[in-house]
Amino acid sequence: MGRKKDISEEKYKMIQDMIKHFEKQQQRGEKIRSVNRKVAALLKVSEPTVCKIHKAMARGEKWQANRGKCGRKKLFDSFDKALVRRIVHSLFSQNIQLFAERLLQEWNQQNPQKQCGRTTILRCLKQLKFAYRTVGDNKNVIMEREDVVRLRHSFLRKINQFRADGWEIVYLDETWCNQNHTRVKKWVETETGKCGKLPPTGKGKRVIILHAGSQSGWITGCANVFQGKKDTQDYHNEMNSTHFSEWFTQSLLPALEGPSVVVMDLAPYHKERVPGTARPTSSTK
């Protein structure tokens, strides 16, 4: 047999109140065969449990509902959960992005006598039928080929050797950010579908960002940010080898201190053929 569930403090008080109520009815002459049986049937609690609580009341003692350290202590009752729901809907109405840390901060400010941790507040959200899920279209995950895995292993071995020799590893890359850029996942109340402010319908203007950094942080003075002009989905079309080469030689290289290894991907504008070095073909011989 499995271990029986403990009686919550809230239900324990309900059992006591109903026992007192039916005892008063018996004193007034009403026919009630078994107080314990009636309370157990109404509250869906085992009759032996109600009997133990009844006997403890007669002795003026409090029956210990919890059995040692078994089970997790329930910090939130129904009133606390209702307050958590109100806090969440208040953040939704203010168009504030809901994070566990923000909700925890609001809860601890409003309930300093009953503070809790991040895990507890997340468990409460799930009990209230909130789910952290994608709000928008999902993107397919691209599986890597075996040759890509081998290249990654070779890269990691070389990088580890450079680090052991004292070289500074500098990473550079380009990215983009739309004017209406926002998270695609939100906390959603599954029963009503409420999730606060919905993602904007339009993307807005696009900003292209080119930067480099290392273990020490961003490389000072080499950030390159400009507004995209082309109406294309791929931000790589906004870059070209001339723009990248000027930034690399005039901004990044002068900002490096000491021996450094610059790591970049194989974007087309990261490499440029020097005139006169092309391999001859049958038409150019």
C-alpha cells in the first residue's frame, strides 16, 4: 500500500469546525448517529482520521497531521495561490514580461512574512495551470552532419592549444535586431489563454550589429552598428567584404592587445580573393 496523504492545516480546521457543528446539533436534540462518519463522508476523509482528531479535541490537544518529514511542506494555500494569480494578471495588464525572478520579487515584497524561493514560485505557477511555451511559430532544428562534428573536434583541440600557449581568443560575429524584437515564449494561463502583452505584429526597422569579444569582455571601440536598408529576410545580405575588411583592419586589429587569435565563421564576406591569385582555368590560360 502507498503512503497516505497528510491532512493539510486548512482541512484540519474544517474537520474541527464540522465536528463542533454536529455536536451542537446533537445537544439540541437532533438525531445524528455518528458525527465522525458524517464528517468523513462530507469531507472525503477516512473515518479513523476523523475519530483521532475528535479524540484529540476531547483531550484538549492538537492532533499532529504531519507524519515526520515525509512529503514536501506546502507553503502556499488556496489564498496564497489566488494572490499569485492576481500578481501575474497585474503584470500582464501592465505589459510587463513575466519572469520567475520578477514574480518572486513581487511576491516577497507583498508577503515579507512568507517569503519563498524561485523553485517554489515556479511550482505554484504550474499548479495554477500556467505554462512556459512558445508564443509564435516554431523553428526547425538543423541536425549536424558527421563531417561538421569532426571539424568541431579539430577546432576545439586547436583552441585549447592556443589557450595553453597564452593567446587571447577573440570571437567576432554579426547579428541583427528588429525594432519590435521580443521573446517568443511567455507564461500563459492555459485555461483562459491570457499571457499579457502579445508580440507585435510587425518587425519594424532592422539594425545590423558587428562586434567582437573575448573572455575579458567586449573589445572596446570596435562596435559597428548600422541600420539595414535591404528588404530581405537574411541579414547577411546587408554585409559585404569591403565593409567587413574596413572594420576588421581599422577598428578591430588596432584594438587588440597582445597576441590574439580571431575566430570567425565562413560567411562569404569574411573571405575575399586577392586579385591575381585566382587559380587559372582553361579560359584564362
